[in-house]
Amino acid sequence: MELREFLFKGLRDRKWYFNITTREPGIVSGVAQLRQLAYDIGLENIKSVNEGHEVKSGGCVFKASGDPEQIIRAEETLMGVIGKPSGVATAAANLVKTAGGRVRVVCGAWKKVSPKLRGDLRQAIMTGGAGIRITDDPFIYLDKNYVRMLGGVSNAVHKARAYDPDRTVSVQVRGETGPVGEEAAEAYHAGAGIVMVDTGKISDLEAAVSAAEAGGWRAKVKVAFAGGVREPDIEAAIRTRRGHHRSGQRHHRRAHTGPEPGCPAVRLLRPILIRKKDAAWSGTCSKKRRSGSWI
């Protein structure tokens, strides 16, 4: 007999109710996976908020019932399903709110994580209101490694344009072969439609924008910004004129952009066990919930 079987012997016919509540405010994501896992465990009376629900500290996001072993399995698995996606959705929402529609916040970091996580993080980014592509048009993206291996910004852009002249070419500039402003101009003259300043330095963004204005091609390209960017940097980026804005975290030799996979997850990690005889659900699940917010 296994430990849990021994400990819960005689309790299998008893049902316990539990809630998952928050320890801080945020945007809930990963709800579809949460509900599916709950069903797979065999839980009953399943209720949850909708994807994208804005929750306050102490708010309830999920509730269900089950026997003792099911409750333990739920505690071990359910919270992890929504913890990371909710953290990403919250980070994305905060950046989008700070931008206030003045620049577009996008994130491509979901492509650089484990295939098992990509769908969850992509959904979380969209739930938070950020874009998942730097442009909605067909495009070719050349990061710093392409630029290095293809012999510089100009060569990389020319090769991409030769492959498909109808796609927009987006290329990273980092000041590795010359000043960022010069690399930006080089990218434009080679045919790039989006110039990504991937240094995280506002001074480099200003240099790229200044080069574009001085060269008379500012209206012909989009200027993007990435590299460890955080919320306080957004206002400074906006002041350099309108463009795309990407926020990210460096990881080895690749750049994660957008609300990064490593960002702190919202602490949706406090289950509350309530005996059935104790009037079913905790008050935290019933207070001031919005109409239609539970499924």
C-alpha cells in the first residue's frame, strides 16, 4: 500500500472543496489547460474565471471538489498551469497599458521556448493585449546571428530581399560593425522595412531615428526597440518618435523579446481547503465577481 493510500484510508468517500486564490493582482491566463487538467484528475463542481479575467489580490480564480487524493494531485499540478502564463499575460498587459496606444507592443519570445510551452505563452501574450508578430505582413526577420554569419547588415538584407522581394525585411542593428545610426541607414538602403535597435539603449534608438530623419527616410521604415527594455523605458522610447516597442531579456546568445518567459509569475498559488460541512465555498470566491466572468 502506498503512503497516500494508507493516510487516506477511510476518507475516500468524503469530498473536500478547495479554491485557488491570488496573492497579488494580475491577468489570468491558461484557463483552458487548467480546466482540462481538472477534468483529467477527476475533480467535480469545477468553476473558473474566464481567460483574461483581471483579478485583485485575494480574488478566487478556480474552485472544485474531490476526494483527498484528487485534492493533493490538484495542488501539485493545477497552479503551475496558470502561474507562468498569468505572469506573462500580466507583464504584457502592464506594458500595453503604459504604451497607451502610442506605440505597438509585440513579443516573439514564445518561439524561443520549449515547443510544449509555446502555445501557452503565445496565448498569454495575446491575452495581455500584446502582438505576437512584429508586423502583420509577410516578413523575414534577421537577428544578430544572421547578420554576423551573412557578413553584415547590408549583405543580410540583400540576401533576404533576393529570396523574396515582396516580404518585409526586419533586421537587428546593434552597432557591431559601426555606429547604430550608420547601421540603421545601411539597413534602409539595402531594402529593410523594419529596423530593430536591439541594444536596450535609448541613445542608440535616438541615433537610429536621427539618422532616418536626416536621411529623409523616416516615414519609409518602422523603427523597433528591444534588449532588456522595461516599463520606465517606454516613455523615453516614445519621445524619440513613434515606432514599435519590444521588451526583453538576454539569454545566452539569443535575445528574448517581449514579456519574457523568465518573468515572475503572478502568485496564483494559494489553495484553500474547505470542508463540505463548512458551507461550501469561501467568501473570496463569491464577492463582487463580474457577471459572466465564471465558466
